[in-house]
Amino acid sequence: LRFFIFFRNFVETGEIAGVFEANNQEPLLLRWNTPARYYGCRLSETLASVKGGLSFDCPKFFIVYDVKTNFGSVAMFTGSNMADQLRAAVCLELVLCRGMIPTPTELDEVMEGLESAGWSVNKHRLVFDHWTYSEK
């Protein structure tokens, strides 16, 4: 939830909140209606959603956002690390909040902004399934 709140605020204001500011925005008891997301799914499941939505292909991950169902999924490449997972999650959150795919430059700028604001960009506590894909 904090991740979604952070990115919704970023899309609305263009500013990257620090850890303290983002923590203060998270409600303790309220439930938010946020888009569904699946981190670390099978590539075949991700590719099945391409027809109805937007997709983003990166060397370490593949993202699809199904506009009709408001559902986003991330498939990770074999050998990707936690920093790659976080980058993929950031990309998906930007898609969920803006309804459009970020450019690689935009994604780089957000990741640099997160690090400058005091966020750790090499680890996370997001739940990723362990499915990965590789080239044949």
C-alpha cells in the first residue's frame, strides 16, 4: 500500500517523497482500492494479457498492464536480482498510476530520485513469486 501511495503522490505532484513523508501518508486502518498486481509471475501468464493492454520489455523483466481489468503483472528474467525486481515494480506502479508505459529514461530518473530521497534501491519487502524466464 505504501508503494502505491508513494507513486500516486509522485504522479500527481512530480515530487519524490522521502521515507518519513511516505510513511506518514499511509493510513493505519483504512483500506484502499488499488489496482491488482502480480510480481514474479510466469512469462506465459504475462504474455497472455498482452492483447488487452500495455506492455514494457526490459532486459531483466517484462511487464503487462491489462487496461480492461486494471491488472498488472511482472515476469522476471533468470538472473535478475532484488534491484531489478524493485525497478520492475517501480515501472509497474508508474503504469498503474499513469495508465502509460514510462520511457527507460523516466524509469532511470525515478530510480535515481528514490535513491537521492533516502530510499534503498537494492532491496525491498515486496512479495515476488519465484517464476523466472530465460532465452532459449
